[in-house]
Amino acid sequence: MTQAPPALPIWDEFPHVLHTHQFSAEALEVLVQHTQAFEKAFAKRQPLPRKSRKRPWLVKLMFFEASTRTEDTSWLAAHRLHMRVRTIPHPQTFSSAAKGESLTDAIAALTRVGGLGEMRAADCLVIRHKDEGSASLAAKVVDTANGDGEIKLPLPVINAGDGTGQHPTQSFVDLYTIHQERRNGNHPLENITVLFSGDLKRGRTVNSLLYLLGKFGERHTIRVLFSTHSELGPKQDILQYLARHRIHYEFVPEFPNAIPQADVIYMTRIQRERSDGANYTTLDRGRYVFRKEYLSHLKTGAFVMHPLPINRDPEDPPAEIDDELTPLALKKDPRCAWFRQSHRGVPVRAALFDIIFAHIDAMIKKQTA
Ligand code: ASP
């Protein structure tokens, strides 16, 4: 007898995806399984394992801050699901934000919720903005205005990075990467040690991933190591959260001492656009660089991840991952996972869109029955 596929999860504040606290371990496991099915179908050019109906959903991408991967893979994921996508070009410079418009007014205009009841101008919003809390604000605007019509049609807001806050879909990509890359003969999170380096204070991908790992603290033995400048350590509330969720953490000031202990090394760039110049220029950045010679110090099966971009500005050396490792990463060396990690943005975001719209389909069906 074939096993029934797991029921699609629903999470707190559904259908929005604002931060990783919203998700239970069960919901995250189902997202991983659904992503595996999408990745397989994409690779073999098979019919997609979609649960949502093909409707002309319109996904609107609003990136008020620079993006290479998140915007592109959100576009590709929606496109592969046959959704329509509209990208607002450089909203920070070319939209009315440049004329002093508030985010609330911009969201109301670009979704056209709360308007005349005509067709909406978006069915899903993917937003990146420099202010922490901006995605939650967008969700509030949409929810306040929505639902006056006969059919209450939720409009999901997906946080694609809110300042120094969170970047939840990146940590879904990170979790999925750990699932696909870690071969420990057991659950990929069992007995894992994850080493974080770089900007742990302002890096939103680090915040999201730490909160996400906390969701698994009851089920798996997870150890976290932090090795970075004392000025760039993780936020206190995250440390308290880790302790409450049975995640053991330690600070290891000397980076080379931390490397041989880790199964996953999560490098990040220093968020220089969010730093006050003074503390950026006084840091001895060479101390926390993953160098080629460290490959031989890795535990068997260990690998390096990075949410990207790596700061390779020649005016601003050193890069946090040695450029000598780039050819290895391009040739899919199992120890250098960062390009594979970023490519997984497409199946992860496709699986997420599909889960969200499958639930919205079900709501429509119920309301029109
Ligand atoms: N791309 C990631 C983000 O948007 C990481 C970074 O920018 O450093 O947060």
C-alpha cells in the first residue's frame, strides 16, 4: 500500500510568511518533502507535484533593496508554476517612495486592496525593504483592507528580507540544503554542529536560521558555535531563545579552532551598508575568512554554506570566503555548497507558493460551495 502524502501544513499568521517563528517543525518537514518532490520533477522534466490549481495568480515582487538570488528565484518559481509575475522595477528609486510616499500607501496602491472591488492588482506580495518590520506592516495593510467583498481572499505577504530582521525563505533554502547535503545516515539535523561566522548581529539570514533551528531543539541534538568579532555577536534575545529551545551554543573566538568541530559552516558577509563606518573599518576582517587550507581541517562530510553575496569588492578585501575556492564550488565540490544552496531557491519557493495557493484554493471552494 502506498503511503498517503502528508497533509499540507498551515502556520501561525497564515498565509503570510514573515518570520521563521511562525513555523512548527512538522510544517518545516512537510515543506522539505514537498521541495524534494519539486526538485525531482524539475530535474527530470516531469509533471509538477503541485497541489494548487492552475489559476492566473499574480505575484508581485517589490524589492526596495538590492537582490540577485531571492528576486530571481521567486520569479522563476512563480513562472514554473504558471503564475503571472510583475516585478516593480527599483521601487526605492523609481516608485513614489522617492517622492516620500509611505510603505502603507504604496502597498495599498500596488495591491489595490480596499479599493473599488475590481480585480485585485496582486494575489501575493514578495517584499524586501530596509526597515525591520516592513513585511509585517505590509501584511497588516493588506489584512485591514481585505475581506470586505463577498469572497474573502487572503493575500499572502512573503518577507524577502526586512532590514536586520528576518529572511525566512532563505532559511527554508538553508534547511533544505542541510537536508540534501548531510549524509549522516540519520535525520540530517541529528547530532549536528553548525558554526556561524560573519555578521551575526545584523545578518537577517542568521536570525532566521537560528530561530528555525530552535524549532527542532526538542527533537534533535543540535549544537551551535559562534566565531566572529566580539562587536558582531548574535542578539541577546536569540541566545535566550536558543537556550529555551534546548540548543546548546558556545563562543569560539579563534576561527581555526571552531572549524574541525563543525558539520556545517555558515559564513556570512559583514553588512557594511548597515554598519556605522567606524566599527566596520576597525575590524580585523582577515581573522574570520574561510581559507583554502581549512578544507583539510574539515570533519568528514562537513561543508561550507553562505547565503550570498560574498563581498568580493576589490576595494574592500578580504572576502569572507577565499576566492581560490570558487572553482571548487563551481565544480560541485561537496565541501563547498554555496552555489547549490542558492540554486535551491527555485524548488523551495515553488513548493512554498504551491502550499499557500493550495490552501487558498480550498478556501475559495468552501466559500463558493
Ligand atoms: N542575501 C542575503 C540577504 O538579503 C544575505 C546578505 O545580503 O548578506 O539578507
